[in-house]
Amino acid sequence: MHGYLVDLKSRTVSAPDSTVVSLTTAEFDVLAVLLAHRGQAISRDEILKEIKGKSWHSSSRGIDGLISRLRKKLPVQNSSRDLIKTLHGVGYMLTPQR
């Protein structure tokens, strides 16, 4: 994933230079959902549903803050693109590698 190594079992992310990227539990959960839906658009509500389950009732706008923090912590080197693309009116998607 753009040089980052994600280990879902140990819940760790390593940067291209092999340093460990410190993510909160919620940030990692959002990243894991995006990875599970790689190449697909996923809405805020779908992300929340996968993280918290059907009974979770909260503002889906909190996902926006988590996405923003992930973008800052996981920059794409030598690219003007973000790792996570916003699809206005739809949701988010991991950007493909080139």
C-alpha cells in the first residue's frame, strides 16, 4: 500500500522507511475497513457500521476527522495525491498505486 506495510494481526503500520507509524485504535480500524474495500468507494455510514456494528448510533462526521488524521500520518511520498481519496457525496476510497 504505497510503500506502507499493514499487519492486521498485530495492528501495526510500518512506513516505507520501516519506522512504525503510531495510530489510534479508531484510526487503525478505519484503515482496516478501507483496506478490506480496496478499490471500492465506501460511505461514512458503512465505515461506522463495520467498525461499531449495526447498533452504533453516532455522527458519521467523526469519520472525517479520522480520515484527516490518517492522511497526515500516512503521506504518499513523491506524489501530489493523498492515500485516501474523498468521493464527494459518496464516501472514501484508498487510492490505487501507480
